[in-house]
Amino acid sequence: MTNDSEATDAPEAVDDDPHPFLRADEYLGPAVAEHGELSVETAEDLFERLVVSILRQQVSMASAAATRERLFDAVDVTPDGIRAADDDVLRDVGLSRQKTRYVNAVAETFAERGYSVDHFADWDDDAVREALTSITGVGDWTANMQLLFALGREDVFPVGDLGVRKGMRRVFPDGDDLSRSEMVGRAERWKPYRSYATLYLWRIEEDVVDGVDEVVED
């Protein structure tokens, strides 16, 4: 089995460009060469991104995309629009009773607290994670998706994601034997650009689109 020294035996980040740093990594470098320079960017609308992440919880991407299309056609996907929509409308477009409750909880919280991309601009990752996971239906996976895809944070490693774990198993020779905590340790080698590393792990594991892996607790 490969020694955990691999977690620290890695090139040192010397500038603000993650791509040369990750390209020099013996495990992730081939993926960077194959897929080019992937980017981490902010989204225009944090609320929309969070609602879409809830739709994706524990279903296939295809199913989530179909529900998303129906939802966006039926209601104004804003905090006020969701609050104004009848629950039967949300159920008719494909939301389960549980997800209907979740998106309503998100809408209430965003309306009350004024959450947005700009609102969280000066918050550190842990504080954002704590704020979002305090909302019913938002677990660690969903919060991490917002940090990565909505807020554009560069050093997020969502080990709770099935695709990330599959990518780790393919990247490391002993990947099939790694626990989640060991994967977190291995990913230390990619700091401070673990969000970019995550994008490459998803590309390596091509069937990531077939599902996600989060258990959401009330």
C-alpha cells in the first residue's frame, strides 16, 4: 500500500495559477494534460444554484435536469417566487414532498437573511458551510457544491461526493483501499487548489453524471 507521505510529497504552489501546480503532480498531472485548464468561477445567482443542487440530491443528473426545466417553466425561481408558489405546483413539476420542504426552507432563509454571492464574499469557507447547513435540507455535499460552483472558492474538497471518491480510486494505485478520511489526507497534496483538483477527478471518472451520493438529514 502506498504510504500516506504521498499527502505531503507533492510540488509546492508558487504562484496564483493552479494549472502548472497540478500539472506537475504525478497523480493528477495526466488529467490536466488531457482535459486542459478547467476553471472555477462564481455564479450569478446563489439561490438558483442552491435550488438546483437540492434537485440533484440522490437522483440521476438526467432526472434532476428534467425537474429543473419543469420548475423553471412553472415558477419564478427566486426566494419570493418559491414562497409564493403553492406546494402542489412544486409537487406537480416533480419535487418530492421532502424536496418541496427543502426549497421552501431555502427560500425563507434567503428572504430573511439576504443571502447572495455578494453577501458571502468576505466569509471564510467554514462560516459559509455552517450558515448553509443550518438550513433544512442542506447537507455538507450541497454546501460544498455552493462553495465550489456558486462562490468560486478554490480550495474545496467534497469527499462526500461519489464521483470524487471514484476519481480518487482511479488516481491512486491503492485507491480502492482508501477510506474517506484517507482520501482527505491524500488531497492535502493539492492545497490550495483542491477545487480544481476536484474538477479533474470528476473528469477522470466519466460516469459521475450517473448519480450523487449524499444522505441529507433534517
